[in-house]
Amino acid sequence: MNEILFSILAGIIQGLTEFLPVSSSGHLVVFHDLFGFEFVNNLAFDAILHLGTLAAILGVFLPELWRYFLAGLQSLKKWDLRNNKEQLLAWYILVATMPAAIIGLLFGDFIESALRNLTLVGIMLIVFGILLYLADGYSAKVKTISQLSFFDSLLVGLAQVLALVPGVSRSGITIIAGLSRKLNRPEAARFSFLISAPIILGAGVKKIFDLTAAASLNSADLAALALGFIASAATGYLVIKFFLKFLQSHSLKVFAVYRIILGILILSILFFK
């Protein structure tokens, strides 16, 4: 299998698993370890996959995110959080974004390198699969994001920090936190996606600024990057649309069970290997 095919497959995996609560980083670790795939510039490749999923989020949520952005700017001129729900939600999105942004900036590279192993991925898939199952089964699920409080948004933001650990899942842990604050399933997923946009943008931009060997990329490498981006963006867009519709009439338990089975399978392979 050549580099272009690997890039497309990795982009599809990123787009599928970034927005479903099953851990994109965990699946990519499995993918890398299973096939031994290393791109000529892994930093560039990671950045492109992140920007692909960002494009997917913007494709679905750009009008809503833009309204919140403008409302946030408006609040600086005329503070009216009590009566203006869009201003309030703009600040709640900022509050929920800050913890992961700060920890990711300070410790993201260390966490990614020190904790990137299959054993931890398997354990995290199981642990947070169980938590997802319990949160889905026992939470009240009565709120919309317009009913969030400052504490609710802060708690979801603090939970997002855990997504830096491979195998946890950004969407998974933030949906768990949202459900624990009584958000209904579609609204928990929607808030999860909204607060992920600044984090994914920041992660992608940081990786681009960290690039030291971009000049070594040839035309074949650039083609692989472009196809990885397209695969990630297109798959991610379709997954977001599907997932939000799916949650209107289905539970999250299927994803919890999938996580647990995959985690057990990974740990079993490592044990017998």
C-alpha cells in the first residue's frame, strides 16, 4: 500500500472517529501500529488531518459559530448576557474551550508522546466506554444548550482536557460531561462539536507553526496530504450530519459497547503477543 492510499485511509479514520465518541487518536494509534505507517513528515500529516476535521465542523456549524463570534464581540461593547442568549453562549463556549487550550499548549506535546501506546489506548477505551454507557443510561437528558449554566460549561471544558489522552475521545468525554449536566443527547453532541472547533483549529495551527521539514515535501507528499485532508473533511462532515440525526431517536450505548469490545480486543492481542 502506498503513501497516498494510507493518507486517504487515515483521513477517513480521522473523520469517522473524531466526531463519534470512540476516540480518533486511539484509532490512529492502532492504525499506525498495525500497518507501521509513517508519513515523511508526521507533523504535517497530523496538522492536515486536524484541519480536515475543522473544515467538517465549519461546513456544518459555520453560520452558528459566526453568530456566536459576533455576539461575543458585541458583548465587549454592550454587555447584556442576562437578556442576550447568543452573547451568553459565546462566553460559555469560550469558558469551555479555555482549559483544554491552556493544558494542550503547555503539555500537549509531552502528553502526546509520553502516553501514545496501545495499552493505554485499550484501557481508556474500556473505562470511558463504561462511563459513556452509564451516562447515557442514567442522565436526565432534559436541557438544551440555551439552558446551560456557567458551571455546566466549565465542567464540560474541564472534561475536554482528558481528551488529550489517546483513547479517551474528545467528543466522548464532552458528551459524557454534557449528559451529566442533563443535556439531551443531540444537544450534548452539538455543544461538544461547537467547543471542539477552537481546539481543533489551535491544534492544527500549532502543528503547522512547529513544522521544521515542510520544505522536504515533494509533489507526491503534497498530493498525499491533500487527499488526506479531503478524506478527513468529507468523512467528518457526513459523520456530523449522521450523528446528530441518529441521536434524535437512538442512544449512545452502541458506541459504548463498541469501545469496550475494541479495548478488550486490543489488550487481548497485546497480552497474547
